[in-house]
Amino acid sequence: MNKTDSEAYRDKKRFFENLLTVYGRKPVLEALQDPAVGVYRLHLAESNKSADILEDIIAIARDKGAEVLYHNRQALSRISKNAKQDQGVAADLVLRGYKTHDAFLKDAAATPFTLLALDNINNPQNLGMIIRSACAGNIDGILLPQKGSAQIDPLVIKASAGTLFRAPILRCTHLATALKDFQQHGADICCLSSHARHTLKDFQPQGACIYVLGNETEGVSQEVEKLCNQRVRIPMNNGVESLNVAVTAALIAFR
């Protein structure tokens, strides 16, 4: 934001930055049915034919105070960013845990938080399962880059079993840049390595710590790996070399 912007403009910009847009009839309905979910706007295609699920969506959205807008298909596709799967419905959600990484840093820089950072996690099912474990466990945030990783879609929502709407998701543009911001505030950046001296069980960070989870096939990228100042390993038996990234996330979340 420009230094000359008014405070009112900055507040408005921050508000819109913290909205999560979801699409698809069933995902939108399930989101609206969650008492913890607020909705700012409901977007509908003008070409939608009458259907019970649409009537339910509209009724719940209005009960929650949402603005209901109708668009042509082209305009709706710009909002959903997925014309093939939006089914004529998208919603801008207000979620307590969904924010930018710098907003989180502003509020929690002095606290010993624990985060998961996702480095090129491309499988939507893995992403959803990671979100579910982090939401249930002792994780204060999931650092999710806008580029290079799977993005939130109906498959992710389904794999998260709805926990996405309550999970602390911290958005950033580039993961390496965000990790540098956290390092400047004293956070340790930790990756998993089979050659590490400390095991995950024995590792005791002294302050804020971010555990990096790498790509399902290639692991942590070189750019991110260079930023890591801590390394831990998970002891393996019976010749097993590694675990699924979602399983690893669960072990970290409940360590």
C-alpha cells in the first residue's frame, strides 16, 4: 500500500485481502452452513436455472447479511477463476483464520508461534489433509504461497473435511520472501532431513519456529532450503525412506 493512502482506504484494502472466494454449489452451501463462517457477497450467474440447492444458498447467505449479486457467465468466471467448475455460484467468505502473512506478523511477532510452510505442495488432497491436521493440532498458521502450490478449490475443501473454514491460513505471494520476513522477526526456519542430528521428537525450539514441508516428489526447493537454519529428522524403520507429506504434517502438528 502506498504511504499516501488514507487509513480508510487501507482498512478497506485489508478487508478485501482477507476474503476467501470459494465456488461450486456444494462447497458454497457447506461453507455457509458452518456457524463460524461469515459471508460478504454471494455471486450467482444470471443463467442459473431454479434449483433447491440454490434456494438454500441464497436463503442462508441473506440470513447472514450477505449482498447477493447476479452476473453474466463471463463476469462470474472472473470472480471464481474457474468457469468450468463454478456451477454458477461463488461466495466471498469472511474467515477468522484467513489472512496475509504480514497481518499475522503484525499481531504475533513477539509470541513463540509454530507454523507450517508449504513449499510447492501440488496435490489438492495432500493440501486438504495438511489443513485438517494443522487445524486439529498445535499449529498457529499454515503459510500458503499463491504461486507454486495447489490453491484452495472444492477438492481441497473436501479433503480438509470442512476444517479449511476454521484453519489459520496465512497467504503470501512467494514463500521464500515471506520466510525472510519471519526470519527478520527471529523465527527459526526448520526443514526435515534424514541426516539431521536432532529428531523431531527431541527438537525443542526456543521461540517461533516454521517447519517447511516440501514438494511430494522433489522435497524442499533449493531456494527455501538455503533459508533453513534448523534441521530435524523422523526416525524410520524397516527401510522406509520417507513419509507422505500430509502424514509428516500430522506428526509435527501433534509433536
